[in-house]
Amino acid sequence: MIDAPTRRPAQPPSRPASDTPLRVLRVDSSSRYDGSVTRALGDHFTDELRRAHEGAVQVTRRDVAQGLPFINEAWIAANFTRAGERTAEQTEHLRQSDALVSELQDADVIVLAVPVYNFGIPATLKAWVDLVARAGLTFRYTADGPEGLLRGKRAYVILASGGTPIGGEIDFASSYLRHVLGFIGIKDVTILGAERLNTKREASLAHAKQDIENAVAALRRQIARAA
Ligand SMILES: Cc1cc2nc3c(=O)[nH]c(=O)nc-3n(C[C@H](O)[C@H](O)[C@H](O)COP(=O)(O)O)c2cc1C
């Protein structure tokens, strides 16, 4: 994690106080560093954001490709024990998960940079999802069904694929991420993709960069309107 922000209550991105920066959580998940398309497009997104907001952007980075633990029996038992009743050991089991949830709670904008792996998301990103989907913290069960608890946030998912059309029937990454982000309360999700890089690399990259620039400009306008 770099550029860690100081903790303060989450605020809708549509109504930032004029003197506070836009808080962005960027999550990378490609196992590649050299030549990674999603990392390069993630850089483009945050560079554009900084340019549009004249630098008033605070980026927290989380690189899940560096490794996250999978949830296990002890973690599940700790998670389903009330906060005040957990043993010191159980509290420790949840420490990293708590930190990942805090990063989400503190962000106005979430940027997920995601390669399509085997028609879905990287296992490391699924580990992140398992660690942040926490009953009582990011969602809760009500008489009417589950309710997401993360409010006033928007997410941008930057996908890259070799041959799978993004948004098509066999792209389970887009549909899964849109659903699970909505489940924890982030309903405003924009999918931006560099698709089918194996066959139309240059056109696809140019298209993705343009889509990113348009998305950042649209966000800037929305924030300006709400200010
Ligand atoms: C393990 C692995 C599995 C992949 N599975 C798919 C796939 O199911 N569909 C697809 O279109 N591309 C697939 N690809 C290609 C990647 O999505 C593509 O290379 C993308 O650019 C990877 O993102 P990155 O450049 O940020 O690493 C796969 C690549 C790897 C390494």
C-alpha cells in the first residue's frame, strides 16, 4: 500500500468538500508486471484522474498479486463471532481483512485492474473479495434480503482479455464483479475493457484508453455539478 490516506469518514464522491482530495483505492491483480495491460491502463486512469482534478487525488494502492491468504475455518469462525466477543486470536485472524475493509470504506472511488483469467477473475482477486465481503461490515442481512453497507462510492473495473469478448456470455469476470460490488453496496460500476488483445491489440488498447479518458471526464463533470 502506498500514499496511505489519513482515516476520515467515507463521503459520496458526488459531494466532496472543496478542500479534500478525491480518495481512490486502486486494486491491481495481474500476476504480470512487465507488459501488464491492466497495470498500464490503471496507471492511465489514475494519471488522468490527477490531471482532471489538478492533483487533488489521493491514491491508496493494493496489489493483490503480492498474495493474500485464503479464508479458512478459523477465519470463518472469527468472522461469525460478534466483534466484542472475539478472542485475541480471533481478532488477529481478522486483522488483514479488517484492513482491506477499511481501505474500501475510506475510498470515494474504487479502481479494479483485472486480467481475465480462465473466463473469470484471478484467484488472488477472489481472495480479496472473500476478505472484504463481511456480514455486519460491508453487507447485512435484513428481512428483505441482503443489503450492501458501502454507500456513496463508485467503481471502475478495468479489464483485459486475450480472446474473450468483454461483456459477452463467457466473460464471467464482468458480471461477477458487477454483482459482488453491488452486493456490498457499490452499485455504480463502470466496466472499461481492453478486449481480445490477441487479435486486435492496438485498436483495443486505443479504445480502452479513450474510454478511460471519457469516464474520468464524466466523473469530473459529475463532481463539479454536485459541488
Ligand atoms: C493464466 C491466464 C489465463 C488467461 N485466461 C484468459 C481467458 O480465459 N480469456 C481471455 O480472453 N484471456 C485470457 N488470458 C489472457 C489475459 O487476459 C490477457 O493476457 C491480459 O492482457 C492479462 O492482463 P495483464 O496484461 O494485465 O497481465 C489469460 C492469461 C493468463 C496468464
